[in-house]
Amino acid sequence: MEIEMDPLGSLNQIAARVQTLDLEGLTEEAAKHALVLPFLQALGYDVFDPQQVIPEFTADAPGIRNEKVDYALMHDGQPIILIECKQPSTKLAARHQSQLFRYFSAVNATIGILTNGIVYRFFTDLVAANKMDEAAFLEIDLLDIDESAVAELRLLTKDEIDLGGMIASATNLRYLRGMHDALDRQVTDPEPEFVRWLARHVFDGRMTETMTDKFGELARVAFRDVIAGRANEAIRSALQQDEQTSAAPVSTDGDTEIAEFEEEDAEPRKDSGIETTVEEIEAYFVVKSILRTSLSPERIAFRDQKSYASVLLDDNNRKPVCRLRFGAKTMQIGLFDAEKNESRHPIESLDDIYTHAETLRETALGYDN
């Protein structure tokens, strides 16, 4: 049985299903069938073929008698990936890894996966051979899908499985995660040693405690400015690419309401009065994170105008998802009903956008119906 494979698209479909389930009342067994097995199918495995997937896997080895793991993925007759499942209501923690830990060493598996059907944590043996690490090298959260993490999964798909490549990738991910954490700490609370290193590039005087404190504050501001500048540069580059590759205008004959809407929204973006702000970019990513559980994230586009920024489906002016009306002192999000009438809602912070998640999903999905 051949399984058509599109990990990102399949995981987005599973994520959409998660939104419809009563997770608190879902048993472990129900979660396996509704969430875990489709996840394995997304990786290209035939879950009905015992040569590929063995449920309730057991092994006769010291220390694991009368114990089972929920699934083993097989390769050349050997278990290479072990999967331990918990209920969706379970908040995964180190204590849930013990059984997987014992089995991993006993059968010389390469990858261990701990999941509650929503969050999938991937483990291997980077620290000590044949001993599963305590820390996961990769995590997939169906409620917050990271496309770069999904890309790593291709090395575990049935048709492209590359365990050596996966281990090399796991090593890099482990170091990258450590670097990300270290840099994040420096951004929010720079260490004196780092501040002194940074100051040496711009200051020749003696670094007293007072000067270290001063440069620590400047370092925070510098980090914030660099991040904001890079974000603005990225979004401007994306907008320029959109302008170069945008399709010819779509005819709206016979649809006056849509034509009027499109004319209003078709203001040239090259107008010198348009300035894309960091807040608009961040808001766009918030909306994108809300919609990605129901739609492919590539379909969610951003366009800036003089008086507002738009989030569009398929980069189409006739498919507005919302408008971001951010001024110097106030922020509003414009939401649309089925007739594309806009209603404006004040927000205090970008987190308030999540309170409109259901409306945003209904609007976006409505264009596909």
C-alpha cells in the first residue's frame, strides 16, 4: 500500500482535527486512532502493515519483561523508532519517559518518540551510546506547527529514512537550541562578561561596575533595534517579491460589491507614505499561527497600505482575513463577516488577537466553501 506523502499538509489536517475534539475527555486509545496513527501515516508508514508498524511492541530483554511500548516502526525487520503514547490531557514530563528509556536501550533503537497525540518529542542517544537522552532534540506541537521542525521529519519518513542524517541533524539541533537559549538570555539579561566583550568594540576606557551596568542597558536596546531592523528588512523584501510576482488583476464583472472592495484595497504599496512597523509584522505572525492549524501557512499573506495592513488568503484582495489598524497610541483589528463588512475591535496588546481566533478561522475557511 503506497502512502502519498506531504508531511506539512497532513499535519495541518491533523491539527485542524484537534480543534474539533474534546481533548480532556479523549482516552489514550482514542487519541492513538484519531491523532497518532494519522501522524505515522503523514510520515509515509502503512499503519496496517505489521512489517512497518507494530502496535503494543514487546521485547524479551532484561529489565523490561511484561512491558510494552505503544508502537515500533520497523526497518529491515528491526525496531528503529519506538513510540510511547499518553492521553492528550497529559502534560508531558520527564517522568513519562521512563518506560521508553528502558526499551530504547534494550532493543538498540535509534529514535524514541513520546507523545500525547498533540505534542511529539523526539529523543536519541547523543550523550551516551544506547542510552536515551533526557532532553528531546526535536519537538512538534500540532497546535503551533514549526515548518522548520517539520522539515527535519523528512529524514524519518519511510521512503526517505536516513538515520545517520537524522542523528547528525539531531546533534546540530541540540547545539542550535543551546545557542538560541544562550542568545535569548543575553537579549533579555546580558551577562557582565558578554557586556564587556560587546563594549570593547566601541569603548576604550576602563570597564567599571557603573560602566558595565550602563553598557548592559545599551546592549538591550541594541539587540531590540537589530531585531526590529532585521524584521522590517525581511518583510520589505517579501513585499517586493510579491510585487514582482503578483498576478494580473482579476476581472470582477457582475460583482459590484467585490469590485468596490478590491478598488479600496488596491492602493499601490510603493507609496512613500507606507511604513511597515514591527508591531504589524508581529501581528501578522500571530494571525498566521492561528490559521496554520486549519490552512497551509503558505496561503496566508501580508500586504501593507497607507492606513492599515491586511492579512489575506492566497494573497488575494478579495479574500481579506483581517485588517491591522495600528496607530501611534491605539491598535485595532478589523474583522469581516460573510458579506465582507468590516467591524473594528480595539486591542490592548497583540495577545488580544487570540481572543478573535474563531472569527479569523471562520473568515479564512469561508473562502474555501
